[in-house]
Amino acid sequence: QVQLVESGGGLVQAGGSLRLSCAASRSISSFTAMGWYRQAPGKQRELVATSSGGSTNYADSVKGRFTISRDNAKNTMYLQMNSLKPEDTAVYYCNCNVARLAGPYIYWGQGTQVTVSS
């Protein structure tokens, strides 16, 4: 079992910055991948950024503005969000992919709200 807890969301003006954190209940160094997703009202959940094996991947809409990082010593993943836009408003979720004998499993956090005002 893995518990993921997001924090750092809030209300910010367009052009501002926020840093989201995702704290895991156990060592993240064993996770095959971690990522950030978001879901805006009335829309499907979409990928924001992922981190796997030292590589990162970003949605086109956030490239150059968002940065995903991991601190293994703190068992925490981050999402630095700069130059925020109103269209970035969503609930942001972190997840992790864990390899198990029974097969891989994905855990999700409960989400944190990000609201960007124009």
C-alpha cells in the first residue's frame, strides 16, 4: 500500500507561480514512475508531467512552464508551476506506479485544487 498526499494548491493570479508537493508514505526510489495529472470541471483527467527512470515528459500545454522533480530523501515529488494561466485551473493529482509480484499497480493521491484568476 502507498498513500500519496498532495499539497501546495491554492488561488493565484495569472502569471504567478505555485509549487505542488506529493508526499509518499514510503520510499519513492522504488517506484517505476511518478506523475502529475489534472482534471478541470467537465473535462477528463489529463497528463501534466511524468518522471520515470531519470526521464521526464510534459504535456505540450505546460512545456517550458512546469517542472517535475523528485526528492528521494524526502519521499516527495514536486511540480513547480510558473507563468500560470487561467486554463491551468484544475484539481491536480499525483500518482505512482509500483511494480508488484501480482503486476504493476497505480496509486493516486486525493488531489489539490489550483485556481488561476485572470
